[in-house]
Amino acid sequence: MTRLALAAAPPKSGWDIHCHTVYSDGTQTPASLVELSRHIGLHGASISDHDTTSGWADAEAAAREEGMRLLRGTEITACDGPVSVHMLAYQYNPNDRHTSDLFARTRQARLKRTKAMVARLGEDYPISWQSVLEQVHEGERTTIGRPHIADALVAAGVYRTRSEAFADAVSATSKYYIPTPSPTTHEVLAAVAAAGGVVIIAHPGAVNRNVTLLSDSQIETLIEEGLDGLGGWHRGHTPPQGATRTKPSSVMWVTIMPI
């Protein structure tokens, strides 16, 4: 039996290693994200957009100008059996062919799925693929997904906020939802390790994202294959997960703070 403690609140100092920009589903440019990170007193930040390294160069230039430390990363959706798993890959070689091809295939699959969801939604809501593209800030360099659908629905007056859209028509339980075809967790671990990077699992206890979470045995298998850590705090973790709990596992839940 192992005592496991998950943080109940976000850290007030240190690093934020799970940040998105306009190159995927964030609202900040890489430069404004770095500036904001410095302004609120973070020691450093990570850029970890979905399936892309498009914002890395801009973020690196801004970090040098601001005197901020930066961790380069990418978030990729994977599957482990029936469980959808968000994995954060850090400091890997962006020129590694295997990894870049893996992310490129995932981006294309996400794009195809997003178009199909828009077609379904368009039967009941005033939304089109063009109205979704109008929410994209960086053109083809942006990983387009459900947040852009949500923003299009907000622009059409269907919802007041992106969060409202995600709670209804854009949610994973909606009749309009289509899963993204994804590589396996094992494929992601192997590819990123070969490219010299490390991998942690984002928001592993967020039941609002997955009804089924990774089991202890699944996590232990991933550790044996090279998994480097698990995210310790996320707003999607339910309150009981923020308290110390007992589970039959040798797995420690940690927040990784690079130095």
C-alpha cells in the first residue's frame, strides 16, 4: 500500500509545464505566454501545443528576450486499450523523423475528425467549416480541434463561452462527438525516447475527461517502458484526488519541476 498525495491547488511558484498557445487550443501567442509567465512570477514555462512544434521558435525567441527559462514540449493524445491518454513529450529532437511523422499523422487524423464533427453539428447549429477556420489564428500551422468548434459556436451566438460549449454540444459525451484516431501510449513512449525526450501523463485523474482512467497495472507497465512521470495537479482532478489517499500501488504521483 502506498500513500499518494495529489496537490489540491496549483503551485504559486515554480514552473507551469502544460501551456497551450494559439498554435493549438490556447489564446496566447508564444511571446505573450512567455511574457505572462514572467509577469506572474513563474521560474519558467513550457510550450506544449497539441501535435506540433510550430510555436517553439517564437517561444524560444521570446524566452531569450524576457530572460525566462523555457521547456519545449508537445501534447499528443494516445490510447491505452479503451482509455484515452494525454501525453506530454518534452525536450525531444524536433528533427527526428519518426516522432515528427507520428505527430503529423495525428494532426491529420485530428483535422479529419474535426471536419466530420462540424458536419454533424452543422445539421443542428449555424456552424460551418468556414466559420471554424475563422477561429484559427495561425492558419495551417495551427492544430485545429474541438476548441475551435466551440469558439465558432460562441461566435454564432449559440453559447456565451467556450466552456459552455464544451459542457454541451462539444463534450465527449455529446452525440456529435467523434474520437480522434490515436497512436498507442507504447508507440508514443518509444518514439519520444528514441528522439531523446521524456514523457509524462497529463491530468491522469481527470474523470471529467475520461470515465475510465488508467489502472495501476497500466501505469506500472508504462513505467517499465520508460514513462517519466504523472501530472500532480490539474483543474480537472476532482477534490478527493487532491487529498492524501491510499491505493494498492507502488506508483508515485508527482509534479515534475524541471531545473
